Amino acid sequence: MTRRIVRTSVQLGILTLIILFLVYVLDNRFNVLPDAIHNALPAHHPGLVITDITVATCSTLNILSSCKLDPGKWHRIEKDLYLSHGWLTHAFLHIERKRESELTEKDRVILDVRVASLDPVTSEKDQGAERWESRPAGIWLKRTSKHRESDSINAVTAVDVLFGSDAVEARPGWMLASQALVLPNVGGENQEAYLSVRRGPPANVERPTLHVNKDGRFKVLQVADLHLSTGPGICRDPEPALHNGGKCDADPRTLAFVSSVLDSERPDLVVLSGDQVNGETAADAQSAVFKFAHLLVDRKIPFATIFGNHDDEGSLSREALMRLTHSLPYSLSEFGPTTVDGIGNYYIEVLARGTSSHSALTLYLLDTHGYSPDERQFRGYDWLKKSQIDWFKTTSLELKNSASHQGYTHHHMDMAFIHIPLPEYRLVDDIVLSTGNQPENPTAPGFNSGFKDALVEEGVLAVSCGHDHVNDYCSLSKSADDKPELWMCYAGGSGFGGYGGYGGYHRRVRVFEFDMNEARIVTWKRVEYGETEKQLDKTIIVESGRVVAA
């Protein structure tokens, strides 16, 4: 009887622990929902200064511990410093912030933040009037109680956290700590948390206005399927497999490739056509976004983004990704009309050379969504909706009738970018495969909503997509009377975090050069390995403003 009672007590104890564990985990999970993460990115309101920083750590095994501090005093940055991978331990950064107008004589304002295992003071000169104050996770603060007007420039006004040993900052005025936060039992370099701070007021971000160059040309670089992760990432199907002794970190190698093309091609605009973020390996999508943005912001190259089917599978929704991308310098990315399906249906005008206000080129970017909403009838991927096609046709007509378009005396040209290919991409019997290769069958939607016909009707000359990584061809669609009507191109996959394979495929990108003097479009590809300096499969696809056979 005694043994039975003991066994029953042990079972009840184990059951109680399991229930408490589940309650704790669920409490943590539902208090850090993905959208909460997006919306809880630090509120960088002008006039706020940070007066203190700390870290709250809690344990699954200790139900009395909590990762939540007094919300009346502390603002929690909704990013688990363990990226929610820790079964037992969680930690969150908290900041105390006040409006400058509400500061009292007792308040202390942070002027400097460091991350180090030991006191960062190395000399009496470095120490200054204020001493460094220690905080959890290796955070050191230098604070002043005498807040002067001059302190507003130097005061820390916003704090954030990025992840991974390859983390970078893309926001002006922000500085990333050189050392990761000191946390026990961090699971590898992809989980390292780095503090990032901003001093002074937020920088003004202006949208660049695009103009055709003095020589009458305008170059667009399409980068598809970067598949960036949180942390360096794992290479998939690298070619050649033994390059660099077989060592391959996906994101550093991908970004080195894109960097080399940016420096050699010097594009006027970069279009990132979806799957910039590899959702499955991007526990912090913001860190992944900043990797590609940093390359472009640093070089002052305007860029525009649309989303693929993997971007929002990480920590950020499409809305949050667009909000983040839209806020960055040199970004032309837009939400698009709220009455239209999807996030990121918009257009970009490239004006004629000089100070002209007349449009020479219009680029349409549309959201092709993700997976089929009707898997039983149409397996695979989603399609462009009627509201998007109606918006495109209405917008095209309005632009054609606008003074900006009608005032342009040369051939005005239009092009479109999407992520998932149109169904017509796979109708190989009805198109001419003029340049490039098709190692895999196009994974287009099963339902044809008619966007290709709308492109032809509105006089768009070419459309280019991503999604199928190893397809890199351009195909010519012809009308019923055998006349060229539309070029449909693939960019080819650029990122080592996405699949490659199919027999020695090298990552690549696609370039479109618009010669407005001749109303000509020329396209070519650049590869990561092998003939890296060559413009491969260089093809004229438009001449005198008309679609032509290669």
C-alpha cells in the first residue's frame, strides 16, 4: 500500500510539473507572438531618451521566475535573446525610457553603452566623470545625472537586438556592439544576440527619385531568392562542392557574390524579387533583411522589394517586413493600395534624364502571394488576384493619360517583376525558349487568372520572376498571328541558403539595361563561379520600343 501511495504521488508530481511546464511555455509563446514581435520593434519616437537597460531571465524549471518586469517602468523588447530555441532559459532586454521634457534632476541619461565581460575602463582618461555601471549579460552603461541640451545629441534614444555572428546594421545613426551579449548556454553563432543603439533623433529617410543617366541608359539588377538566414546559414548544393576546401557559409558567400556584381555592374536600381528571407532558418527576420539592405545602403543604391512564399515564414509577417524595408534608406518599397490583395503591389517611375519630370520607364511590382488557397482543386502555389489585375490595368491607363507620360517624346517602356512565375512560363510548346536553361519544370500556379494577357494588353514589354532557382531562361511569347508580344524571364537563384543542384548549377543574377535613346532593352546574367566577369547570354529583347525575337 505504501509503495502504491508513493508511486501515485510521484506520478502526480510528474504530471504537475508537465502541466506547469506547458502553462509556462504557452504563456511565453503567446506573449511573444510573431506579429507582436513586428509591432513591438522599439518605438523610436522623437523626444525619448533611454535612462536604463537591463535583462530579465527566466527558467522553465522555476515557475517563480519571470521575464516580465514592471510594465509601468520598463519597456520589453519582444525578442527572446535565446531566439525561443531555449527549452529551459529565456531572456528579454528591457529599457527604461522617458521624454526629455519629463526628466527630473534625479533621472540619469545613458550616454554610452558597451558589451564586455570586464569593466571597459582601460585608463583614467577613458573613465571620464561618470563610471561604467554593470548590467546583466555583459552590458555596461555610462550615465549622467546632469542632462543638458547638448546631451540630446549624444544620449541613447533607442535600443534594439540583432542576431548572428554576421549581424549588420542598415539604419542610419545606429551602431551595433562588436561583442555579443554574454549569455550562458547560447546554442551556436546563429543565436548570438548583439545590442544595437541609436544616439540622438532618428535620421530623416528620403525616397530617391530615379532618372535616366546622362548617356540615356538605366540599369536594373534583379536579385532573386537570396534565402538569407539568422546567422551565417547552411549552404545547400554549393558548386563546386570542394570550393574553398569544402567550407561554405551560405550568407557570407551569397553576399560576397552580390557585392561583387554591385561593384562591377553599378546598377541604378536593384529589384529583390522575393524570398530574400529564408523563413525556416530566419528566427529573426530583421537580422536577415539588414544583411542585403546594408550592401545597398552602404553603396547608396536605390532598391525595391517584393515578397516570395518563404519571406514571411520566419519571425515577421509580410506587413512587418514591408514596414521594416520601407523605413530603410534608398528603399523604394511600398505597401501598395490596401484595397488590393497582397502586400507590395506598386510601381516605380524612372524619369527622363536631367531634371525632367516626364516618365521614361515604368516598373510594376506585384505580390504573387504564397501557397494555393484551394489545394484540392489547384495544387501548389497562389495566383495573382482579380483586384491586383484590375489595379494594374487601371493604374496603367491612368499613367498613360498623365502629363508625366504624355510629355515624354521618346518611346516610353514598361516592365514588370513578380516572384512566382505565370502559368504561361510552362507552356513550352507555345513559346520560344530563346536564351538560358530550364533544368526544372516551372512551379507556376494551377489556376490562370489572366495576368499575362493583361500585361500584353497594356503594352508591357517584359516580365521577370524568381522562385524556380535553377531556371534562368527568357522565353518569347507570340500572338495568334505569330508576332512577338511579351518576354518572360527568370533571374535564377542567387542565394546559397536555397536549393541549387541539377548538375553543377552556379548561383546567378540577371541584369536589364534600358537604352532610352534606342528604346532598347538588353539582358544578361552574371554567375558566382566560373565565368564571373562575363555577361552571359546577352540578348536584345526590345528594339525601338517593340518586343523582338532574339
